[in-house]
Amino acid sequence: MKHMTLAAGAVLAAMLTGCIAVSDNSGPGSKVSENTELAIRVCGGEGNVAEVTRDGYKCKGPQN
């Protein structure tokens, strides 16, 4: 059961990471990849990330 939970978590993480489109040819470990991971943590999930670039990221504002 524990293995299935870990596998499901890994699949979910891969799917969520793929939802944010970035254009950076440097691959894993690039500045955009680092900023994407940081943005997801700081913004409270990938659904709250507005933009990720080499220079930083922007979270979506509150919905009124």
C-alpha cells in the first residue's frame, strides 16, 4: 500500500509540474526550473502561479 501511495504521489507531482509552461532550453537545474519550483511553493500551488521567467516569478492575485 505504501508503494502505491508513493507512486501515486510521484505521478501527481509530475502531472502538476507539467501544467506550468516555461520556455528554457537549459533543462533540469536551469534558472527557470528553479524559479518554477520556488513559485509553486511560495504561491501555494501551481494553480496560483501567474508567470515564471529566468528572472523570477509572479503569483496570481486574489480573485475578487
